[in-house]
Amino acid sequence: MQGIQLSRGFYTDIVRPWLNEVAPELRYSAALIGYGSELLGFDDDVSKDHNWGPRVHIFLGRDDFGNCARRLVDEFSKVAPADYLGEPIGWRSRPHPPANGVEAAGASEHGLEFHTLEALLEGHFAVRSVENLNALQWLGFAEQKLLAFTSGAVFHDDDSRLSQTVIA
């Protein structure tokens, strides 16, 4: 199974039902974007030694992030299964830093990270929005950063902000 399929299933079978139960009114986007050979369809047995496995990035608005992201990370830590479809969840056996930064929250043991779209854009491109960028600004972005940002998959998108920003 490819990593994108594994992560989509992890979201569909584990994360989405859990979020619907603990935060039914929460508006969010769910995706797997960023770095990783599985995001480009190049995952193989060798690539499973790092940054591979069932994982999901949840994107919240800034207010929701501030109000509930860290609490949700802690709560998911209590209910997350040890594995999904035979693959270990999280990074117990593989090194991976959990999400960090002011607008990122994650735990290394369960593969679920919360972010804001603005923080992701700032981390990748040093901008907080892609609206109103001119051609010269777009051309200034490194191709590998654009590829990392637009590869992967969006699994759920309540307000379409992520889908409109990420061409995944």
C-alpha cells in the first residue's frame, strides 16, 4: 500500500470519526502535504525507514487552533491505536520530530498534527497568504518547495481554503 492511501485510510477510519465525536462543530481541513517520498508516489521499502506511516495534518483557523489544538493532541494521545493496517502509528520505531512552532501542535507517538494554513505557508514560503502574490514572487519560490507544498492529498476541506491554496 502506498503511503498516501495508508494516511487517507487512517484519516477516514480513525481520525475523522474521533474528531466527529470529540469536536463535532469544528471546521477543519485534513491532508498529508509537505515532505516525504510517499507524497510524490516514490515510497518503497527503503523509504519506510523515516517519515513514513499513517499520519494526518489537520488545519484549523487561528482562533480554533488557539482554543483547541493542543487539547486535541493530548486527547488523541489517549485513544490512538498502536498501529493501523499493520503499520505502526507515530514514530516509536522511526525518528521524526513532532510539529513545532507557535501554530503547530503534534505528538511524535500518534501521527496526528494540527497546524494553521498561515503557519504552513510561512514555514514553506515566508508568506502568510498566497493571495495577491505577483508573478515575480511566484517565480522566486524554489521549485522543490512548490513541489513539496502541492504534492500529497487533501482528504477533507470544510471551507475549501486548503484546496484553493494547495493543488493536491
